[in-house]
Amino acid sequence: MPTLRLLPEFEEELRRLPGIIAASVVTGPDDVPTEVHVLAEPGKAAKQVVRDVQSYALAKHGLAID
């Protein structure tokens, strides 16, 4: 099954989070994210970056990202 990138708005919103340089969201055919890739600036712990992305996705879009 091919992977799709159907959430460019979400990627742009993630890039606006403090410390995020780049973001890529890969979805399945159902538009549900299957992968989230983030490039962050040094200085923030990786676990904190993950929590920031998860919290934002849930609060703003109702997406529970594991």
C-alpha cells in the first residue's frame, strides 16, 4: 500500500511550534497519520519534543499520536 502525504496544513502548524525546524506527516489512505517526522533545534530533550507534538495534535486536531 502506498503512503500518502495529505496533511500539509498540519505539517506547517507543527513547524510553528517552538524549536521545530521541519516536519513531515505521512498518512494512510484514510487520512490518519501513520508517521510523524520532526527535526528539532538542539536544546530541548527529544522526549519533550515528542510530548509537545503529541499534545498539540490532540488539543488542536483530536489526533492521538503514539
